[in-house]
Amino acid sequence: MELSNAKSATDVHAPAIRTLGWEAGLAVELDVLGARLVVCATLVGEEIERRTAEQLGPVADPWLFRCHADLDQGFLSRPSPVEILGALVSRKGWTSAREAVCTFTAFGPRVAVLPPKACRPAVLTEALVTGIGIVRWDGFSAALLAAPGPSPVGHRTHVHRLVEETVWDALQRKEDRVATPHALSF
């Protein structure tokens, strides 16, 4: 699939996604719990096929999500329609990048894309402690300076399910997608 170049930050995100090894996924820029992030995910074909057969598309609206959860006891325990690879944010400084990407802590690996002048030793130390990956972007190439921490493990809550539904919904709307290397066709 040819993903649209919907956002100007795409020039930064595609090389960072390649550097992270997330190029098999699709990327979408969206607001997640008040922060603007690029989320990379792969589609889970089996669950999407089941949902399509049941005529149940993405349920990204919180009110509608709550109604589905109340009416269908199995809705919250359904498999995810997406496998989240992680989220990244591009900022000029560490503090704003950290604050934005920390909203994604419970959902997957987090990465801050920073210019070289922001990649100071103290920032790299804090990144290692917090589990936030750092990709240095100099305008031409991306380099991984700190790998992101592992995906969280544990019980999926209704908030996890809402984020998964929101990502799936955004991936279906072509205008929100971000160009990624080696994008696959639907």
C-alpha cells in the first residue's frame, strides 16, 4: 500500500521507523490520551476478518466503546485487531519529547526522535532509566542511540482496548497515515 505523506514530520519518521526495525508495520499519526504521536502497528488479520464477518468495525468513540462493553461482555476480552510495535514522537528537546511519549507507557515501546544537540549524555542516561528509546535525526540520517524498553506485559484494561480500537480506526483512514518504508498492501 502506498501510504500517504499526510504530515510534514514524515521525513523524520520514516528513517526512524526503519532504524527501529518497525518497517513491517503501518504508521499513523494520532492523538493518544492528549499527546500527538506516531504509532506503528501491524494488523491482526484473523481478528479483523472475524470483526468484518460480524459487521463490527473499529469502535474508537469512547461513548460507543462504553456501550459495546456494557452490551457485549466479551467485547473487552476480544483479541486486539492490531499489534502495536511502538510509538514515536519527534521534538526539538528531550523534555517535551519525554512528556509526550510517556503517555504511551502502558501500550508499547516508546521512542523520542531528537536532533543531535538534544542528545546529551544526561538525556541518554535518563532515557535508559525510563525505557524511552532515542533516535538521533540530523536531517539526513537516523541513528539509534538508546533502544526502547520492552513492551509492557500484564492485564489489558479497557483503556488498552480503546487505544487498540483507535489505532485500528486511524489505520483504516488513509489521510492520517504516515509514509513508512516497505509499506505493504491491504
